[in-house]
Amino acid sequence: MELISVVVPCYNEEESLPLFYDEIKRVSAEMKEKNELSFEYIFVDDGSKDKTLSILREMAKEDNDVRYVSFSRNFGKEAAMYAGLEATKGDYVVILDADLQHPPKLIPEMYSYVKSGECDCAATRRISRKGEPKLLSFFSNQFYNVINKISQTYIVNGAQDFRFMKRQMVDAILSMSEYNRFSKGIFSWVGFKTKFIEVENTERVAGTTKWNFFKLLRYSFEGILAFSTAPIEFPVFAGIFSCFSAFVLLIILLIDIFLWHTGWTQTLTLLTVLLFAAGVVLISLGIMGQYISKTYMEVKKRPIYIKAEDETSQR
Ligand code: UDP
Ligand code: MG
């Protein structure tokens, strides 16, 4: 019998949790009727300050399929997802939010895609940003534009953390044990075939969002820093530009000395020297940046490759 692990990060979700639990139980009961399946539910209490933990204790007591991990303080959703994945034993794992913004009723469809071998991971992608402030949508879209220009890892605009994955992909994600985690990038970095189901934006059932503009901004920098070394390598280009400008000025300076005699010689000399010196410093910084960025990537200890299949997979 196949096991599906459901992973739910929870931070101050006392209001949504009971509603979520009813819904996920309803969906899994439906799936069990049609397929030979069993479920385990892994809730991660990310240092909640409300009754989330006591609700989870109660749920685990009543329902043997429910397990939970509770953090000593708030470590953030990324850490909660990692802990949740680590605790799973299933052949398939689905991660979703506790606020029903990731509707559990999509799980049967996701399961069928992965089960049939059509893909290794089924995820949702929101195609509308209804209910979100216009300015925030603008910045979000810009974030995807920027990161996809400077990073090798392609991140699909609007892709959500609602993922139904094969065990193999979960193990690959767990093998990326970096501390500064940016799941949107990690899901994409590990590869495997992902099918996106397009969904409308769903509002949260109860409680409030834990995100605000500044947290999102910080998170987007996290993403850029985790998946691109462009910022630290940038000074090289500025330096080359600066040296090139110095070279052009030098030519103008020489023409001025021998031909034009404008009387600007001193200023031009000063500018040429300044631009050249700045250029040399910037290029040196950029070269150091190259070494630092390589060291940075090594320190993450990401796997060198991730295997999808070999001949034993078919036997
Ligand atoms: N969450 C968490 N730790 C945090 C913040 C959020 O585990 O520090 C959980 C939260 O309980 C929810 C999910 O992550 O299940 C998404 O959070 P939220 O709904 O606040 O984000 P949004 O949907 O507004 O992006
Ligand atoms: Mg939410």
C-alpha cells in the first residue's frame, strides 16, 4: 500500500487548523476509497504563540496518522518545511499551507499526474494576483524578471510552495542542507519534471498572513543571494567600464595637449587618473568577488548531481 505524507508548516494557525484538518481528512478519505492508499499528516509548529501546539497535541492523541514537530521558537516557514520533509516516510509527499490557500481538493489531481509518471512533481502556479495590492504585484513581477536574468536556476513566476512530489525528489531536496533556504529556487534547482496546475489566487480562511512588504523584500534578496552570484561579480564590469572611460579620456587629453590647447589639461589629467584608479580597484574587487562567490557556493555543499534513474530502477 502506498503512503502519502502531508506536510503542513504552521505558525499561529489556531483558527485555520481545525478547518484545514477537516478538509484534508475529507479529501484523503475520498482518495482512499478510490485507491489503495494510506496517509500520514505531519504538522510543524513553528514556534507559535497561540493555541496551535495544544491543538496539534490533541489531534495527535485522537488520530494515529497525525504527527507533529514543534520548534523551540519561530524559525520561519523554510525551516518548518525542511523539518516536515525530514519527518516524512511516504512514497509521495505533499506540502501545503494550513490556511487553505492551497486547496487540498487539488491533491487527487496532483496524485494522478505523478502516479501516472507524467511528472515527478505537481505544483500550483497562480495566474492571478487578485486581492493583492497593485504595488506588491509590481514588485513581485520585477523580482522574477531580475532573478531569471541573473540566475541559472529558472524560477516560474507565481509558482507556489504547494507541491506533490515523489520520494526521490524529496530526498534530493533534503540533500540540499544549506542554512539560508529559498525553496522556490531549491524546487527548481533539484530538477525533475514539474507540472504546473494553474490556479486563481485563494484568500486565507482565517487568521492573518505572516508576510509584509519588508519581509517579502528580504525574502527576495535571500532568493537572489542564494541562487545568483551576479551581485558580487558586478564590480568587474563597472571596473572595465571605468578603465575604458579613462582610456577614451586619455586620447582626448593627448589631442588637447598637441592640438586643441583648451586649457583644460589639468582637469582632464585628473579625471583620467581618477577613472583609471577607480577602474583598477573595482576590477580587483570583482576578482575577489569571483573567489568569494566560488567559496560561497562550495560552502553550501550542494550535491554535485542528482540522479533521476539508472538501470536498476527498471528491475
Ligand atoms: N508559516 C510558518 N512559519 C512562519 C510563517 C508562516 O510556518 O514563520 C506558515 C503559515 O502557518 C502558513 C504558511 O507558512 O501555513 C504560509 O504562511 P502565510 O499564509 O502567512 O503566507 P502567505 O500565504 O500570506 O504567503
Ligand atoms: Mg497564506
